[in-house]
Amino acid sequence: MAHIPAEKHTPLVLSVEGVTKSFDGFKAINDLNFYLRDGELRTVIGPNGAGKSTFMDLITARTKPDEGKINFHKDNGEDVDLTRVREHHVSQLGIGRKFQNPTIYRSHTVYDNLKLSLSGKRGLLHSLFYKESASDREKIYDVMETIRLKDHAHDLAGALSHGQKQWLEIGMLLAQDPRIMLVDEPAAGMSDEETERTGELLLSLEGKHSLIVIEHDMEFVRQIASRVTVLHQGHVLKEGSFDFVKSDPQVIEVYLGRQTRKH
């Protein structure tokens, strides 16, 4: 599938500048600079301990940096410093995160999971008794079409396969209309077929949303990536096309070489 990278003149949606975060004297993030363009799909790779999860935590205000700024550039031209807002406000701004393990309502149907996401601001109890509008229903079915779960609308989420649960959680993010989607290791534990379909799903979202995808599966990275950021010791080691970073001696030494030795 052809992958069209974001144009260089496309405006930024996220700027991370000079960010440092230490835990008990250890710098998990060290003078990090990172820029994401509107509608871009960026893949982030790196060895364990490179700071990938902390990076996500900082963007979503789960933790605060010791230094630096993280600016979310709204489509009205306003900049919001994410280091100064509370975690729940970050999601309201339009930044959604999908963790590695799906967090879905297992005892509810696929349809109801998406309905709960639509009406999430009302709280769970109110959402269960919320009567969706015609436009809500249309949106839910559009999302189910996108994540290929339309035929499972009335199936319990807990009965889905691992891959389908991952797609449902991506759909739950989509139901909230996020500008930025943070997706953590979406291909983990999937079959080859599920992995390929997950890549197709994420590629279909490029241009409509901005995505940061953390991943270890290099074949999956090859499928979805036009631009890859390599983190090492909390800092950007290299950034560029998949072929560029895959052949870089430093990346091979600190990351890809380790992966090869593991196998």
C-alpha cells in the first residue's frame, strides 16, 4: 500500500522542545526535541528504557517534565502548553491514548463500547442510559466500518479476538474525534494477518488524524512508517525514513543489533 508522507509545509500539531524528566536522579527523558505535523503518522522505536512510555506520559500530562515545553497547536492557531494542564483536560483538547493492553468494557457489546466513548464526558452510569441520536448512530457505524467490526456490532467485547479488541480500542479513540492519537505497540501479540490489517487501519487514519505509534515489530514499522524517530537514553538518536534508520550504524548498535541477538 502506498504511503504518502506529510508535506513539509504542513503545520505542526505538536512541538516538544528541550524536555527533560528525571526519576530518582535517572534521566528518563533528556533534552528531547520532537515535532509532529498535522495529519502525520510517526513511528517511534527504541530499546527498552529509551523513554518511550515516559514520552507518552509527558504528552498526556500523566507526568510533568522538569524542564522544557510541550505545545499542542490547536487548529484555530492557539497554542496550549501541555505541561500546564491536567491530564483529563489533555483528552478534552483532542489527544487520545491507546495503551498496549486494550482497556475496553468487556461485558458490553462492540456498539455500546463505542457509544460509551461518544458520551464519555457524561460519566459511565449516565452513558449507559444515554439515548444516542441519529448522527451518533451514523458515527458509530462509520467507526465500526473503519475498524472492520461492523459484523460484530452486537457481540460482547470480551468475546473478541485479541486483534479485534485492539481495533475496538482504536475505534473508541476515533469516536472521540482526536486530533492526535498515541498508540502503544498495537501489533503486540497479533497474528500476521491481524498485524497486517492493523497496519492498514492505521494508514487509513493518516491525514485525518495525527498519530504517534510506538512499536517493536520492525516488519510492522516497515509497513506503516514514512518517518521513524529512534529514541535512546531519552533523546532522539536518529530520525528519518525507515530505510535510513534501519541502515544507520548507531541504530544498529543500540537497538537493531540487540533485536537480532535476541532472535
